[in-house]
Amino acid sequence: MLGVVDLPPSLTRIVLPFGQCYAWRDGDEVTLVDTGPPGSGEAVAAALAGLGLDRDAVVRIVLTHHHIDHSGSTAEIRAWNDAQVVAHASDAAVVRGEVAPPPFDLLPAEQQLWDSLGADDSLSPPSLVDVEVTGDEVLPFGRGARVVHGPGHTPGSIALHLPGPRVLFTGDTVAENGGAVILGPFNLDRQQALGSFHRLTALDVDVALFGHGEPVDGAGLRAAVPGPFAG
Ligand SMILES: [Zn+2]
Ligand SMILES: [Zn+2]
């Protein structure tokens, strides 16, 4: 079993009815990592209120990838205070609603999970993307958040590595499920995703945060195995 991980005081995990997103606080400014499915705005605002922050505090939204459970409330939250939306260049057109997301090629285990979740591959409400990244940029939050391009889950999937506080946001390339840290399901290019999974799980951090599942510590991340969705 994985132990409970203490999150840095600057970090708030916002658990949503499906999935989750994260708020990173630098003083009075908040960076959101993902925005949850459509309709998550009020849950995010309530989490910020719990920190004594107004919704206007959101200055930046970084999308780990275009899937609707991660980008679905971007347009809604961006409208609060013109937050800057950051996404990888290879996912930006889907976030903007210019092109449909590519179709999945699911393993039987993924199809079963997909059906049990009643999952949805429809488009998110379109949002502007203000900044397109390609990898290795350092974003100005969390004492410098390095963009790590980890394609495969989607072409433009990114992780965020914060060397200062030793934190990693993996998006869906890595997931926690029942105490195991595994390759997340529903990858558009499974082999490419597996390569990204190995690169991310080799990073030296104290806290790893996933698109789905509980946070783990560095030992938990290093114990990652590809798991049932690696094919
Ligand atoms: Zn995803
Ligand atoms: Zn997801």
C-alpha cells in the first residue's frame, strides 16, 4: 500500500465528481493544472474560497492534454479573469475546437473500463489557447515549472516538473489505481505513451500527482509498473 503523501502548502488537489485538477498558489496568484470536466467551475471556485481566495486569483491554466475531463471547464474558468491558457501545440487545435479529437484504439481492458465509466470522447466547450508550448519551457509558477512533453496519451500531452518543491504533475500518462502506479488508459499511441511513462517515472521528485488516482511520494513513483493498459 502507498502511504499518505503530504502535499506542499502551495498545492491544493481539487477532487471532482470525475477526475481532479490542481491549484498551485504563489502568493495571491493561482495556477490551475487542468480544469476538470465541463461544469467544474463552481467546484474550483469553492476550493479557492476555502483557501481564502477569490476566483479572480486564477491567472494561469495549464492543460496537461485536450481530453474533456481535463480541459472541459477551461472556457468557463478563463472567463473569470482572463487567465492565460497554456497547452501543447499538438493539442491546442482540439482545445480550440478547431478539430475533433483523434479516435481511440482500445485494448479489451480499456474498452471494459470505458464502458464501466460511461466515458465520453466528445469535445470540450472550445477555449482560446494563449500560449502554445512544445516542451522544455519553464513556466513562471512553483519556482519554475518545466514543461515535459510526453506524447502518446495524446500527441500534445505534457507533464510539469517543479524541481524547487520537487513536484511532478503527470497528466494521464501515469495513473494511480488501487495502490499501483501504472500507465494510464486510453492512449492514442500506446508505444509512445509507454516511452513517456518511463521517462516521467524516472524523475527524481517527492510528490507525484496524476490525472486520476491518489498522489504518491518519490518511492511510489519509482515503483511504477506499466500495468494492464500497456498492451
Ligand atoms: Zn486523458
Ligand atoms: Zn483523464
